Amino acid sequence: MKNNWSIRPATHADIAIITRHRFHREDEQQQDLDAYANWLAGTLAAGNYLGLLAQSGDTVVAGAGLSILDWGPIRGDTQGHRGRIVNVYTAPDWRRLGIARALVAGVLQLGKERGLKTFNLSASEQGQALYQDLGFVSYPTEMIYRA
């Protein structure tokens, strides 16, 4: 039954699941998965990754995470940290049921409880409407350089 799911915090035991949410395509490189799992273990232990998972029975059907970044103070936010929403994934058969919305709202709340005021994310075309509904706005001045 598709309306029978609940949300729980992610733990160290969920590293493989979270890593698969991050790297969900069939052609992913094992070295990328291993590197991410190792990073996640450390950041979870340090308390700088807050994750939520949606579960139906014993099966995790979706997840979302918040990576807490030491960003430095910015105008209007002297706290110095920001939250980056990551690993938002819902299994195909469980999409369009409000699960991702509940998970993202949940990790935003966890971040706010930690004093975070600024959050960012990278949105797929399919996810943009959801994030806009939650209050995110496009930020067109951001760029990326890869060496």
C-alpha cells in the first residue's frame, strides 16, 4: 500500500542506501560510490550530515539529506554555516506521493533547529517545482569550475 510509509533518521547503518541514492544510475563507478561512502561515514560521525529516510515496512523507499557546510559569515547571516540539501531520491514506484516534500521539509527543519538560516541545493528539472513550493528561489550568479 503506497500510503503506508514513515520517516526516520538516517544512521551509520544506512550509508550504503544513502550512497545509492546519491549515485543511482546503473553506470556509476565503484570508486565514486566507495569515496562517497567513506566521506559520509566521517561526516555522519561528526554530526555534519543530517539525513531522513522514508520507509515502508523494512524497505527504504526515499531519502533526503542535509550537509552542514562551514561557509563563513555572509551578509545578513553571521552564523557562518549553511545547509546543502543533497541525496533527495524517491524510488520510481513511490514518486508523486508527497514523500520527497516531507523529507526535504524535514531536513530543512533539522537545519533550522541547528541554527542554519541559509540553504542551497542543485535541482533537477523534475524537482524544481517542489523546491520552489518549499521556498527556494533560483540563484543565477552561481558558477562552477572543475579542474
